Amino acid sequence: MEDEHAIYEDPKRFFFSAEIYDGHGGRQPAQIAAEMLTPVFLHAWAQELKKPLRERKGEAGILRDCYLAVDAHLVARRIEAGTCAVQLYLIGERFLAANVGDSRVVIGAGEGATILTEDHKPDVVRERARIEALGGRVALLGVPRVQGILAISRALGDSCLKPYVSAEPRITEGVLGRENDIAVLACDGVWDVLTPEAVIRTARGEADPQKGAQKVSNEALDHGSTDNITVIVLDLRRHTVSAANRKMKIVKVYDKERENSSRFRVPD
């Protein structure tokens, strides 16, 4: 088992985080990231709040810096293993959902489910174009793999696969609404075999979030998952019952690799 998870809270700043790190090639990167990423964020955020309002960096920009700092730390230690990462940060009624790799955050919205993250796979057109423009290759060995090795195109660590495997996170910033009742974070061992709608339905069926997480895990196993499985279920109802908006709003999506994709030739 190479997965790690973490929960952090700072009530004074109305901050809560849930996060999963799905390691590959060894457990060390997931352990380091789980212990380092959000504490670094909270420290950097506190420093920003001391600045005049017009000079402050937004939380999404701080979180991006923290992803890159953790990655640089892993690379500097020459750790060849790596880890996917996914977080859901709640800051009052606002949220940030961030990831590298193929772990996901899915949130209940009305009767349906909304995916707040995006899988980073080597066969995604923009990801493949970036890898090849940097001199790398994507080889089909069972599934598409960077340099014939790794089945994801973004992760923390993986020093032996730089610069092809990027640590740039995709970050979704938004505002929760009263329609948001449940959020589920899980690694690809769940999403490979279960749909977001099925996972949210299962999580909603249990009054206890811990039992809901266990039931989602069991269903993934029943559907043939052979990968590591880590699941976090968050019951948001007490948090959103008095939200100002009925519907969730996505304010902005930050993704520097996508913004920089004009540097690479993307096939039509």
C-alpha cells in the first residue's frame, strides 16, 4: 500500500482540507507530500495575509507554489518514486480542488455529481503534445505510459522522468451552494471501475461518512478493482445548509500547463 491521506483544520481561518496521495514506485513521496504540502500552504498563506490586500497572492497561486515546492524537494532528494495528489480545501463557503495525476474529487450537486478535477493521462492530446515537444515519448505498454514507464503525465516526484512528468497542478476555485451535500475524494482504484454518479449515490446512502467511504471501497473491490483504494467521504450538509447560493459556482480553473500549451503543437 503506497497511499497516504491527510486532514488539516484551521478554525480561526475557517479552513479545512482533505487530501489523498496515491504513490507509485515507493511510499516515501506520498508520505512526504502528505506531511509537507498543506503545512507549507498554511504557513505561506499566513505570510500573505500580513501584506496589504493589493499585494497578496491568491490562495490558488499559493497552492500552486506549494505543489512545485514539494516536487522540487522530492527531486532534490533524488527520490525516483512519485505520487499523485488530490486536495479539497474549504475556506468558508469557498473551495479549491487541486490535483496532479488521476485521483479525483467528486461533489454531489443536486441529484447528480460534478467532477472537480481532471485526470492527467499521457494519451490526453495536450499532455502527449507537451511530453513529445520536450523530447519524451508515450509508449503503449498495456496502457499509454510516459517513456514506457508511468501511466500518468503529472505527479509529484518521479525525478527520473523529468521534465516529461509535470508537477503543475490543475486547480478549480469555486463557491459552494446549498445543493452540495457530499464530497468524495478517491484514487484511481475507485474511478477505474465506478462512475462518479454511482460513488456519490453510495456515499449518500450512509449516514456515517466513514461507513460511506468503506462501502465505496467495498463496491470498487466487488467491481474488480485490483489497485490500491483510498476513499474519503465528506458530509457537507451542515456546512452548506446556510450557504448564500443555492447552486455551486465555479469561479476559475487554473492550469499553467494548459495555458502554456500554445508552445506545443497540438494535433487537430
